[in-house]
Amino acid sequence: MNNAMLFSDGGPPDPIAYLRRLSGDEQSEEDYRRSDTGDDGSVGEDDGRHRHRVQDPPARERPAEGEAWPYRATLSFTRSLIFYGAGAVTHEHERACNAIQECRKLRQKYQGKVGTFRNSSALQQPDIAFRFGSEGVVELFSETNVETNLSKVPTIKEFRDDHYRLVELVNNGAMRSFCFQRLQLLSSAFRTHITINGPVEAQEQSNLLGTDFYRTLKIDNHIHAAAAPTAKQFVTFVSDKLENEGDTVVSSDGKTLKEIFGNAGIDRDHLTIDAFNVLADYSVYQRFDNFNAKYSPFRMADLRRIFLKTNNAMGGRYFAELMKQVFNRHEESKGHSSAAEMRLSIYGMERNEWKDLAAWMTTDWGGAFPGPVVSSHNRWLIQIPRLWRIFRSKPGNENTSFQDMLENIFAPLFEATLYPEEHPEIAEALKHIVGFDSVDDEGSLEDPCSCERPVEWNTTRTPAYWWQLYFLWANMQVLNSLREARGLNTFSFRPHAGETGDPMHLASTYMLCESINHGINLDMQVSLQYLYYLDQIGLSISPLSNNFLFRKLASNPFGKFFRRGLNVTLSTDDPLLFHMSDDALLEEYSVARATFDLSMTDMMEIARNSVLQSGFEEEFKEKYLGKDFRKGATFCDEHITHVPLIRAKFRAEHLAIEHMLCHLIAAGKGSAVLEEMKVQFGLARDAHRNVLFESLDEVPSFPEQNQL
């Protein structure tokens, strides 16, 4: 091969293309070098240096009015379009699309600012105070005007009515049928895309130099801090403490660590993964009680309290040191580039829980990893277990109501936001918290609710999932309005939902949440699944956790969701219980790749989604997604995310087409769609015929030629 021709542009060639061509693994030189031909077929003037015009990258979006599309000798990838014909758009479809639009407006009421009110300028003033209103939601007011609520959200009655309406709509037969059809077509479109464009995507990805799967950031969006270390890490940590700190007092009754183990008849030689009995097995399947018991090594609650709690006789020192070890693995990029969003618990049992947790987070614990329990590669979420039944059953709580639990959860947050100088530790801790989670067994019995106010709920029965979520969301919204007005960080709502139990839990999270954890029950409700797709609500799914608890890998819908284009990513949930290797997140990706037949492009798309779903700061996301990522999927920098632009455009185009069709059909323009499709099909059919008869001097005979 003539090297001078390779370097004719005055500089070195693209390294990958150059090596391929030297090895004969690239297309021919005639194919590789494009003629300098304009879009109108004219030939450009040869200036001796740029003799051949190179194909431009595909456009990330439609050019502005008056601007030209990039030069393309060929399309950047093969599209498979559907030409809709008779029966494709019916009156039933029109009803379904109107129902979809109504559902999306209900979500916008709670996710946008349509249904909320806030006086941001007034909230910046120093004389703001708060109180819990009679409806169970915090009210903000000026001390000079105590009657005016400065931040309002939809009431429980509004939410009840909207929630019931959403449930009614998604269960409508017309909507279910339409959504099922669209989801099936999305699955088919992805299969066709991979069949036709898979090799092109793989080649484009290999041309993205400077990064790969291991060097591209993956965020574990859903991981519980108490189960963040793997079983191996945990056993090693406990063994080390027993050997080197056996005489340390670790319990409120003055017992040392050595005495705790000695009284149980356990010595250091007994400290093995099998003996700890923390790894999940068949006993936890559909059994949340057995699952929770796995957190206690040797089934000893004392050991869980000593090593995995923030509030114990040691102030949570061992737990802090263990978290620092987990942080270090992310910070040092051991094995691959990763970060995490770990959960810490606030139960709402006592008013001082926030103070104790904040003290644990902000204390410099010294040791091998000094400093507070924060990390550049971790952001905290607060999980609020739905444990009203336990709160109410505690001695002395006979006269309490759900309102008391809400006040324990939220009052310290408003106090720290309004008076940070009086609550410095909580104010500092809140800077490192990005969201709230709601956790518990979704399959447990719950009582139906209507418009009851929290102060009225004083029985031991568990209130409905949607009712509890509303009051968490509503108070969080008011808190966010105050913090945003004062230039402070705000919090997202990202609860557990759709792991088990009633699939309609996913209706309430559709309205209230930015993203959720699990969501596998969406495969039982196609209308909600399509809505989650249209609004790209994040799903952080943990197939290995699901496999042990509720859904075996073979029937996990993760692969189906991904192919259809839902915003899914992978997370570990509880490495202590579910993972065998030193790197739980890498194990999760490896198992998913084999189970769901994922390509490396698929893996990178899933990793990119983890960053998009995360609560990390915008500057952090810019570093790992590109400075323009907010504009859409095609604006994420493929040289950073390692997701070829072809894949991003495929996803973006199909999402746009689905929205377009829903809007047109809902507006009664179905006949216009069919008319235009008839025209476009004719043009496409004639184009095929023209290419055939204009390209061949003598067209050979073949079956059904007269159909062209």
C-alpha cells in the first residue's frame, strides 16, 4: 500500500483505520476515499491538498432553519421504517392516545411546577418559619404574615383523585392494547437495528480511542450501605478487628469485642464466609423476614449493631471504617471506574435520629482513611423504611399518629435549612445527600386509604403505599422549594417500587418520582411500561438481587426493557448478600451480559444511563457525559461515554417518533398520517425501481418484478 497516499492529508492517519488497512481488514482504498462530490452531485475543485471529501459525522439534531445537513456520502446507519396502512390507526387508537396524553399531564402536574406554588423571593428572607399544617404537609410562612403559605403542593385529596384516575386510564382496554402494540414494535425495531447495524456499531465503538468498558464510569445507583461490602470484605474486616482490637469495648454494657465473640463460642478461626451465613440462599426467596436476618452474622443481632450500625456504643466507628474501605475501591478505580449512591436509614422513630446520623457522617474517624464519611465517588441517599406498624407498636406510642413519624423525619431538615448555625452537623451532612428512598416489603398487607390526614392514622395497620409516598413527596417538595430559593442543594425522590406486590405501586411512582429502584413489575402492566418509556423514568434494576428474592434471572425483564429503550441501568442492591467477587458492580454487569446477551455497546449504554440517573452534581456529569449532555442522548460525548453516536441516534429517533405518533393520533390526525404514509411509500417503492432500471443496462427477470 502507498503510505504517501495514506498521509496525503498532511498528517497521520486515524490509527485504527490505518492498522486495519495495513492488515487488509478494511474496505478497499477506492471505497475508503470519498470523491469530493457535493450533495448536488457537483465535483469540488482540487486544491492539491484536500483532494477527497471525507464524510462528516451524522447530525446530533436537525439543523436550524437555513443551515445544511452534514455531508454524507451514505447514511450513517440503516433505518427500518414502518409505512402505516389500512387499519393502523383506529378510533380506539385515538382514545388510547388521548388517555396517554392525560396520563402524562398528570405526571407533569407533580413533576413540573404546574400543580405547585412557591414564592421564591419571599423564601429567601431571614424571617421564614415553618409548621406542620393540618393536612400533614409543612407550611412555610413569614413571621410578619403567618397566614400566607409560601409553598404549596397538591393536596392529598387531589393526589388521591389523580392517582385513581391514572389507575383507571392505564387499565383501560384500548390503552393496554395500543401500548402493547407499540412496545412490541419497539422490540422489533431494536432487533432489526442490531441485525443490520450491529457490525457498524461495533466498528464505530472500536474507533473511539482513549476509553473502554473498564475506564468508562459506572455508578451503582442502588446500594444499601449496611450491605455495601462484599461478604469477603466484611469477614476480613471483622477478623482484623478481632485480632487487633479484641480488647476494645464495643457494647453499652461494657463488653469487649473479644468477650462478645467468646460468649458466643466463636474464635478467630471460625470467621469464614460460610460461618457468617450472610450470603443469600433459597431460604430468602419470597421471604423478606429471612432476608433481613441475613444482615446479622452468625444470626447475632449484637454483631450487626457493632459493625453495621451508625448508632451504637462506639458511635458507629467500625461501620465508618468499613465504609471508607468501600469508598476507597471506587476512588482508586480498582478493577474499573465506578462510583456509588449508598443508602443510610432514617426510621422516624425518634427526633434525634438526624442529629446522630449527621454526627456519624461528619466525624473524622482517623485510621487508614481519615476524614468524615464522605467521598468524591459517593453520594448519600436516605432510605425511609415504611415501618409505621413498628413505630405504633412501641411501648408509649399508643397515642401517636403517622403525623408524629413525619415530624421526626422532616422537622430536623427544615430546622437545619432555616437555622444552619444552630444545627451545623445536619446542615453539613445535607450537602452530601442527593435524594430520598422509601423501602420495605411491597408484598406486605396494607390498608386501603382515602383522604385521611396523617394525624388521623393511629391504628397499627399499615397505610397504603401510595398514601405514604404522597406525604414523603409532598414534604420533600416543600423542603426543596425552600432550599432552592436559598441556593442549597435539593433532593430527588427515588423509592423502591415494582419489586414485588401490587403493580399499581408503579402508578404512584410514575406521578411522583424521577426514577425508581427495581421496577420489574412493569412487565405486568404494559400501559405503565409504555409511559415509563415515553417519559424516560429511570429504572435501577438489580437482577442478582431479584434472582434470590422475587424473580429468577431467566424471567427477569431487564433485557426486554433495555431492548425497548426504557431508561434502565444495573445496580447491586446488597453486595454483602448477593455477590461472590471482590467487585460487586462488575459482577452484576458480567452476569447481565451473559444472561441478556448484551453487546459491549449495550453495556456502555447501560453504564451511561447510570450516570444520567444519578444525583451527582451537574459538573460531575459533564465530566463523564460531555458538556452538552442536557440537550439529549445524541449530545452525550461518545468519546467519553463510549456509546457510538449511531446507537444514541437510534434511541433518540425512535423516542421522538413515538411521541410524534401519540400527539398526531390523539389530535385526530390519523387519516393525515395514513395519507402521508401512502405518498411516502410510493416514493420509496419508485426509488427502488428507479435504482434498478437506471443502474442496469439490462434488467434480468425475477419473480414478482411487476410489484416494483
